[in-house]
Amino acid sequence: MPNTTQQDYYETLGVKNDATEDEIRKAYRELAHKYHPDKTGGDQAAEEKLKEINAAYNVLKNAGKRKEYDQQRAFGTMQGFGGFDFSGASAGGGDFADIFSSLFGGGAQAQAYAAARPGRNLQARLKVSLKDAVSGTSKTLRIRRDELCPDCKGSGAAPGTSLITCPDCGGAGHTNSRGNGMFQMRQTCPRCRGAGEAVASPCPKCSGSGHTRARREIAVTIPPGVDEGTRLRIAGEGEAGYHGGPRGDLYVQIEMEKDPFFVREGRNLICEVPITFATAALGAKITVPILDGVAKVKVQPGTQNGTLLRMRGMGLPSLSGASRGDEIVKVLVEVPKKLTRDQVKLLKDFDGQLPASSHSLREKFGKLLAKLRSTS
Ligand SMILES: [Zn+2]
Ligand SMILES: [Zn+2]
């Protein structure tokens, strides 16, 4: 009896997918008994139900039919089809190729040859100085990339020859193969890449690829505010496309050159400035580097090593145009390494004349040390 509803035979019988023959028979007997007209008094719905039960049992009781149904069921589930008229197609095992091809929409027409594909994107690195990163600049980048072959203009066909129907796929753009048993696999034709047309005689210059390598110089505009790792996209400067497809893009990764003076910290610039011991003690106006030149900054008498001097608004501008950061001068007091005998004498005399209070840290430290000695 043909069953055209979208019923699941296992569900109909209330058994698991891996039910044994005995379990199936037992389930069937119980259901057949329950829905028998003698029991239901000729109820219409019960009669329909009994038909479904019989249909399900007719398939599942037969190992061969059950196997085919299982495969079909797996396929139906995969494709979102709940069921199908199995009993009509089962005779002789059946050839499912027709069903498959109709489900897949038959042999799809080959795409036009203009299976245009965009070219690949390219990556490049560019080193920029701090100054250029801050104010923006333009630079020339030298790269090698795929260009359309000048001889065949990218078609891959030898000049004067034309395209033929792809001999590998007969113009379909894909090849079919039977996997293990049921499943038919469709693959894009590797020769024509789905286009259905192929080159009869390849262009000698590019061996039919349609592309040749070339060196190019690209002008890169670097906007102000870039930093280490900033990625700039330059549209349409990647590899040439295929069959009229657009060029890929060029991505430029910014690398910062090490600056001789500055370390960047957000919008602030840190600059270490060495001064002499005498300058630190006496104070002075010293010259320090700034982003676009030099400036004077005042060192107070008695300035300690590591003192930070803040120069407001001398740092980096923000991308949004808000207030600039600061330049922070870190003072390094450099102790002389080589002294003449006279200098040593002078320094010793000088040191001997100093009261303990002129070195407040040292004085505090000395007192703590004395305490430690008296207790140990
Ligand atoms: Zn060519
Ligand atoms: Zn092909």
C-alpha cells in the first residue's frame, strides 16, 4: 500500500532506529491489535492509523527494504524532506540517480565564462618615524604582485585563439562521482573552475594563468596618528583579479622606527635627559629635544636623579583633534667615572664640608642604620 504521507516508519511503530527484528515484530503486533477494527468499531482515524502501521511494518520487517529506507531516510533528513513514497520505488533496489538529480535541481547550467574572481589581497610592512607617524606623510612602497598578462590581457588564451568547451566536464562546470553507494558527489571542475570553458592553447607568456609577476611602486598615504601595528587598507592595489574580477586590496602594516629620543606612552612622549651632578645641584636651563626641534627647560637646584619634568601640550596630538599629550623629561644625573687626582681631592674636600642635612635622604638612612647597629 503506497504511503505518501511524511511519516517516519520507526516513529509509526514506536521503536528505536536500531530496533531488532523481534522488537519491530512485537511493536507491530501490539499496535495492530490496538487499532484493529474489531477494537475500534470502524473508527475512520484508527483505520488510517492501521494503514500506516502496516506500511511501516512492511518495510521494516524486510532487512533489504529496511536498509534502503534507512539510507533514504538519512538523505531525506539531511535535505529536510520528511519522507517519500518508498513502496513505489523499492522494487529491484532502484536507481536513485533520478531522485537525486531532481532534488539537486538537475544539471545546473554552467556559469558563464566570466566566473570573475577578485585577486588576492597583499600584505606589506612599512617603517615610519615617530615624526611621520604624528604628522602623517606619504611613502613609496615597492612590492611584487600579479598583474594581468600583457599578451593575453588575462584570458590565459594564446593571442588569436579562442576558448573551447571544457573537455574535462563537457561544459557543465562540475564533475559528478558516486561516493560509496548512495551519495553522488558534485565537484567544481578543477580545470575550468566551474566556468565550463577552457583555454585551447595557453598563452605562452603566462602559461595560461592570465597573470604575470611585476614590480610596482605604490604611493602610500600615511594619515597622522598611526602607531605600531596600525593596518592601512589600500583598496585595489592587491593582486590582479581573474576573468575581469576586481583587484585585491593591499594591507600595509605600520612598524614604528625606534626613535633616538622618545618612547611613546599613549599621547605622552617620554624622554630621558642626562645632566651632570653639578647641574643637578646648582640648577640650570637645559636644552631638550621636542617633536619638531629643541626647547629649553628649567632644572631646579637640588634636582634628584629620576625627577620627571612635565612639558604640557608638547606630546602627541590625538586623532580626534582633542588636546595634545605632554612631553615628560626624565632627568638622569650622570656621575663622573674618571677623575684626576686633583679632582678627587677637590671632591673629598667638598664632601667633607657638607653638613649631613644637605643630604636629607642619606641623613634619614644613616639614622635608621644606626638604630639597626645598636639593636644587633
Ligand atoms: Zn597570457
Ligand atoms: Zn571544466
